[in-house]
Amino acid sequence: MDLFESLKSKISGKGIKIVFPEATDPRVLGAVNRLRAEGHIIPVLVGNKEQIAANFKDTGIVSEGYESYDPRNCGRTELFIEELVKIRKGKVTPEQARELLLDENYFGIMLVQMGIADGFVSGAIHSTADTVRPALQIIKTKPGISRTSGAFLLLRGRDQERYIFSDCAINIEPDAQALADIAIASAETAELFDIDPKVAMLSFSTKGSGKSPDVDKVVEATKLAQEARPDLALDGEFQFDAAYDSNVGALKAPGSEVAGKATVFVFPDLQSGNIGYKIAQRLGNFDAVGPILQGLNKPVSDLSRGCNEEEVYKLALITAAQAIDNKLAEAAAADETAGNE
């Protein structure tokens, strides 16, 4: 089954609510209209209700089957202010919290944090920083994860080829521990898309062929990730050809269970990751979907400002699938806690 058809079957009819704080953008409106009409999610729009209705009218879309919230006129504002002050632990006053909540991204993230919605998609008209900052401050990262990261899903040939590239969006110069966290989170992201995670820690060196502090960082990150998750097929350091090509992998890293078979590629820094996924997209004719934010307690996704309606649509499906997995994980944790009492 096509990947996105598989995701649709997973989420349809489950009542998953996804927040879209950019309700003035026609790309977003077109995507959420498709999602609503197909029954995949319940869109939650943030903004002035009259303006949202006018935008729907201008684009010829029927404005039914949606939830909407106006940050400047919402009965939940006082509750949100109280919760935001508590979460930020004295870093913001009630007056500052009130001002922050006028921002559609902060308000939308609070809808997710309070359980009113299940996930969040932004970035069509906002920068990555504007999307990620409120998520980090409010939703925060999962226990044991030091920071969030941004992965891209690379697809080619009716999705027969599927890979994860990360971090391509967030961390400029991750240290060894951050790189290890990124690798583990990326393996979990791969599983969401039915990709068997074989994680390659990338470098300009393969198994000691090059000497540099940059290589040492990748070697240390590989060791930390292997110690944290010995169950994962994870190895490095690899040059890309050794990770991807079976003949090169066998020559440069004989005996490795990842060399030449990698499905998850972890880049040593943002510069190389961002360049790498765009080369694959433009020269390799891969579809690149993302960035998918990893490591947060609840699913948040960051669109590219150059996105089209189809990319909004697909990233929303991915975010909804993450929300389903989150619910399953939370239910399993609750059952385990109850069993230990």
C-alpha cells in the first residue's frame, strides 16, 4: 500500500484534531479542506473567526466541519494564562503570558498542551524558530531527550524507497550527546513509516579512514547511542557511499549490519544535513516531506515557507499518525503504572 494511503487508514475516523495556526493562508485552507472532506482529521483553526470565514469564501471552500479559536476572544484564555505561567515556572508573568497567547503559534501550542487538540502544523508563513520556540517552552522534550530535531522523510518510486534524513532543520552544531539523541529519535520516526531502522552515523570518514575532531564527535555519538539503545541496528562512522551502497559498505566496513543497508541517515551537523536532503530532492527526484519535529512530548510539525498545498496535506497526515502513536504509548504507560500499583 502507498505510504500515505496506509497513514490515512490508520488515522481516519479516529477524531484526531490537528491545529493549523495559519488559517489565512490559501495553501493551508486547501489542505485542511481536503483532510476534513476525506474524514482523516478534525482541523482546528486559530485566528479571527470572521477573517477565517472570509478567507474560506474567497477560496471557494465551504467553511463547515472545523473548529476555530480566536486568541483575542476566547473563553479559555484565563485558564491558558494560569497554565502557561505554571509551565514556565516564573519565567513569565501573567501579563506576559497574556501577550504571548495573542500569538497564533503560542495559542495553538496551548491547545495541544491542554489536550484540546492532538497535534500542531505550522511554518507556511512562520519561521522555524517561531514554530519551534513555543513547542520547546510549553510541550517540551521527552524524558531522556536533550533536544528536539528535524527529520525529513525521503520517498521515491511510488514510495518503494523510503529513508529518514536528520537533523536537517534544527541543530546547527550538535555535540556527541545531541547527535546520539537525534539518532535514537530518528529510528523511532522511521518505524512510524514502516521503515526498518538501520541507522548510519555519517561523516567524511569510514571506520577511522579520516582523522579530525569532527570524526571523533561522530564516533563518540555512535558509542553513546549504541549504549542507550543496544537493540537498534546503529553503526558508524560512515561516509555516505559506505552507508548506502552494499558493495562499498562491504569493502569499507565488512561485518557491519548497517553498512550498505542504511535506511536512516544521521548527518553530523545542520549544514550537511540540509544540503544533503536538498541534493536528494533536486537531483535524485525524491519527495522530501518535513521537517518532522522529533523528541517532543506531543507531535508538532514545521512546514517550509515554500511549501505547497500537497505538502501541507501530507505533513498533517504524518502529524496525525504521530498523535495516534502518542496515544497508544500513553495508554501502554498508564496500564504499566496501574499494573505496578
